[in-house]
Amino acid sequence: MPKPLIQIAGRAVFSYTIDALERAGIQNLYVITGYNSEALIAGLKPLIPADMKLHPIHNPEWKKQNGLSVLAAKPHIREPFLLTMGDHLFGPLIVDLAIRESDLNQLNAAVDRKLDVIFDLADAMKIKTMGDQVAAIGKELDDYDAIDTGLFVCSTDIFDYLERAKARSGGNDCSLAEGVREMAADGKVRAIDIGDARWQDIDTPEMLGAAEKVLGGSRHRFTPGPAAP
């Protein structure tokens, strides 16, 4: 089963994100697919509300790093956009906050400074900030003060920086983190602190269990309500 369709509290993981996107007024959802794409799209279609349109985009190089999945959207995107991971559990508070606080001329990364509650901190994507700017990003950072939640509000410049990162690696591959690192070097990545909002990556059965605890302990945060101004 594709990870975005794994069930938490009787619902697909990505259905919670769809709720948050709908609440924020997002009407076009571009989903980058790879392995088992037909099953993923078939499972997503019933979850899409009537006022939202699903745009599947297949990445034939899905075996490579996730920067290429972002680049697969380049021909389809002409304005700032929200980028999220399909296997993360998010509540609407984070999406509302990221959109409200974003600077559309930069890359805006939603970050979690609650390091003491991060599940599997060793595997988390770590971020070093200087004020509200991202200075460094990487899983191997020793000096960090925040964790990347996997939610970004992006200017279309991110595509150029991903192309730059791809060229640095020989022109065949790049990760999203490498593109963010290139952009941060030019002072174009802002950190948006999610405060007490909760989220959870879902990569393992243990992380799935942690996500279920997050949902159970913060159920009101995952209930759609009035959109933020």
C-alpha cells in the first residue's frame, strides 16, 4: 500500500493533509507519483473534495532522490506553491501558519524547535537557523536548533536551485535538501516556527505508532475548522 494511504484512526494519512489544504483554500493538488502510482491515484481520488482538482504527475526517475520529484512539477507550476511530503501527518494549524507567515519571494520552511518531542531525532532532517533564516540543513548536522517538518511554501526559484544542485552532482540526481542548501547559501530560506502544533513523519511501523499517539493526543488540532485570515 502506498504510504499516503496508510490508515490512521480509520483514515488515510494524506486525507488529513487534504483537509488542511482545503481549509486553506487550495484548489489544485499536484501529486508526484512513482512506484505503484496507479494504486496511489486510485486511492486518492475518493479523498479529493469537489472544489479541489487532482493533477497527477508521474516521475519516471522515482528511484532517485526526492529533488527530482519536485523538479517533475516544474513544467506545471508558474506561481508560488505549497510543497508537502505525502507520508507526513499534518494538522491544519501548520498549513495555515505556513501560508500566513510566508514571504513569497523566498523559500519558507516550516520547522519544529521542540527537539525533545521529535521521534527518531537521529533520522530527522536537522536545521540550523540564524534568526528567521535557515543557515544549514542536513541529517548529519551536529549544530542545529530545529527540525524540518517537510512542509514548505516555495517561490518558483526553488526549481532553479534544484537544477543547480543537480548539476553539482553530475547532472543526474539531487535531493530537496540539497536544493534548500543551495538556496540558503544565498540567504533565501526562511524558517517558520510551528510553535506547539504537531506533526509526524511516517517511515516505519514505529513512526506510525507515534503518529497515532500524536493524533489521539491532539485530535482537536486535526479537525477542520474556519480558515485562518
